[in-house]
Amino acid sequence: MAVRLHVRSNSGLSTWTAEVDFNDYGHLTGKHWTKSDNPKSLVPGYFADAMQAQIERHVGRINPQSG
């Protein structure tokens, strides 16, 4: 339930990684924690928010009684 991102700069001169962990104490709820080698970048946050929206949309279909 974690995703590792390998990001390359627009110039292609540098690369870095980030990890978005969606493991909410053993459950996939959309809640996430992010670690990044480049804390100034907005890329991990944009990715995590987009993934969170999809997880919440699909988890609700799988388990409708969860709210």
C-alpha cells in the first residue's frame, strides 16, 4: 500500500525519489503519509491527492457500509 515515485526534473539534470504510504494501520482508506528527497517539490503531494481521490472512490464501491 505504498508507492515509490522516481522523479526527473524538467531539465533532466537531476532525479530524486519520494514515497507515499497509504497504509492506514492495515487499511486502505486514502489517508497517506509522504516522504520525499525533495521537500520543496509539489509533485508527491499532487500525486498523493489524486491517488487518494481514486482510492476513496473505489473503496466506497467495494465496501459501501464503511461510510
